[in-house]
Amino acid sequence: MKSIIKAVAVALPLMVLAGAGQAQIKMKISSATVNDPTQEWGRLFKAGVDARSGGKIKVEFYPAGQLGPIPATVEGMVLGTIEMVSVASGFFVGLEPRYLVFDAPGLFEDFDFNTRLFTDPAIRERLSAFGKNKGVESIAFITVTPLYVLSHKPIRTIADLAGQKIRTPGGAPLHLEPLRKAGASPLSMPLGEVLPAMQTKSIDGVIAGLSAFTTFKFYDVAKALTAVPATVIISPVLVNSAFLKSLGPELEKIVREEATKAELATVPWSRREIANGLDVWKKNGGEVIELSADEQKKYLDIVAGVVPTIFASTPGFKEDYEAIVATGKRLRAQ
């Protein structure tokens, strides 16, 4: 009996350690931002995976660039040293040029419409396939914020853009050419340099997401905030495909399903945050301008004139763009 008790005493810790070993499948998720829809998605995703996997997967979410600068984390995700990354879609264009389609004005409108678009089976299959030739794929699509342009001179019509030097969120033709055609002088500039440039009036305006304007108190240097028609920031969640397959069918299914559940559950939170941000802007003396329907159409017509040049220079863009346009028309008609 003593021998049996001794054997059990030795075996039990080993069994516990073995169980703990099985529970240590780490899933690191990197994000460059904090206190935004991406982090809310991470919170919900972690809770769902924890509950369903029985502790077999340990989700670790690292916001605010804790795992390094964006290019390094994207590279780490491709190499498999980081399992997931979620940043604005423009940061994935170097990995897969087709991600540029997320920056096309008029395709992705607001939280509710985007939810319908991203849950359309054909569109989701198409978008999820981006990057598969590099060993990655998208398992969630987070609408973060509409884009706004803040300017010293209020922009109430497209003609008001003429002569203004405007910072854009990227340097791709889709960011620059529509503004050029409207008579503005667009330029790419890191967000950290924008506030001093606005203070000294070395630039006239800046395009960014709402949270950037409220977090950094841009209302102290300019008041007129104009919504950019039908243009949003989308942060896909990319995962290393080899890691996903290594989980086995049961755990992989859990991860995929919880990623989608968290994507949908984040929408009400995001909508509230935008409403709260606009309230903060107005309470600090800011003005929020919505262009008239005619002016919005003028802008989208200008963008449409730029798109054919993107077709020619970006493999796959034409097919993706036209598929999203067609699906969007169908969803709006329903």
C-alpha cells in the first residue's frame, strides 16, 4: 500500500504537468492601438476561446505596439513568432497588394452595412484568401472608425479642398489622387508629426480616424471636422495559417468561430465609441460637418475616376473591387 501511495504521489504531479503542458498553446495577438475596437475584439475573442477550449489555448493580447513596430509584428506573424496581428489594412499592402481594396471609398460605408458585407459568404471567402500565398489569412474584419478631415478652413463642399495642404493616412494613389483631383495638395506624414504641423499651420488639414482627434485634443488647434464620404478604417485580423492548422480540427474550429463572434459583438461597442467621440468633440467647441448628398456624390465620382489606374497596377484589385461593388448593390437593394 505504501508503494502504491508513493507511486501515485510521484505520478500525480507528472499528470498535472502534462495537463498544464497541453494548456500552454500560446496565441499572441499584436495590435498597434489601445482602447479601440481592435482591443475590444481581442477581449471578446479571448473570453470566447478560454471558455470553449477548456484552457487548452492561452490567448495573450498585446495592444499599443508592445510586441514591436507594425512592420516587425507583421513580419513576425508571417514567420510564426507571433500568431495574430490586427492593424489598419493599409499596413498589409506590402504583404499583399490586394488589401488596398479596403481603402477604396464607397465600398465600405458604416458599421451596419459592413457587417452585412463581411458576413456575405462569397465576399468573406474572397477577403479571407488575401495573403494565403504568404502563409497567412484573415479570420476577422473590424470596422474601426469612419475617416474625418480636420482643417483650419472648414470643408463644407468639395471645392473647399482646393489649395489646402492635407495629410493623408497613407501614400497610395487611392489616398492621394482623389485629393489632387479636388485641387488639394495631399501628403503622407506620420501621425505623431501632425499635431505640431497643424499648430504651426505648415499643413492645413489632416485625415484620420475620430479617436486620433479626440485623444490628442486636436480641438485645441482647429474646430471644423468633416466626415469623408463612405470611407472607413478597417483592421483585418491576420493569423499564421500553419499555426492555425497545428491546433487540430476541433481547436481550429473554435478559434475561427470565436473570431467571427467577437467581430459581430464588437459592432455595438464601436458604434457607442464613435457617438461618444463626437460628443467629446462638440463639447470642446468642435464642429462636425456632413457633406450634402450632392457633394458626397461629387467626391465619390472623383474617386471612381482614379480607380482604373489602380486596376492596371494592382493584380487582383479589379476583380475584388467589382465583386464588392456588385455585392454592395445587392445588399442595398434588399
